Amino acid sequence: MANAMMNIQIIPKVSAPEDLYPAVDAAIAIVQDSGLPYEVGGLGTTLEGDFDTLLGIAKEMNEEMIRRGCTSVISQVRLYLGAEPISMDGLTAKFKH
């Protein structure tokens, strides 16, 4: 179990509206390829893992937006780091039905 979690929303500045979703999909593909536990939500993606690994994924997601031709990117990031292991399921299990 991981001791860190990150929720990230990538907002790339694209030249045409139809380029927005493919750019966001490319950012999510980086998360999927990481092999870490994750959940894609309507307003961001949550991952759990090692703190440094999560920061590296955030960096890679931002750099991919620039490689794709985005003129800029805003990332809204929330990070949790704890001394004890944590999981998305552990935090939200009581709310799932």
C-alpha cells in the first residue's frame, strides 16, 4: 500500500477546441501506463503511490502537453503524504454502494 496520493487535473491550452480531449486523454494514458492504482473522475484523476513517483508522473503529464503543441498547461494538484499507508478505497469505502 502506498503512503502518498495525488489528485491532478490537467488543463492544456490548445489551439483548437477539438484538440482538448485528445490532449487530456494523452495525459490520462501516462497515468494508465504507470501501473499505479488510479481512478479517473470527472474533474481529475487520483493516483496512489510513492511520493517521488507521483511527482514524476505530474511532470511527465505536463511535459507531454508541451510536446503535443499546447502553448501552456495548468495543473491543479492535490497531494497527500502520510507516515502510514493509505489507499483510495480505504478513504472512500464507506461511501460506496
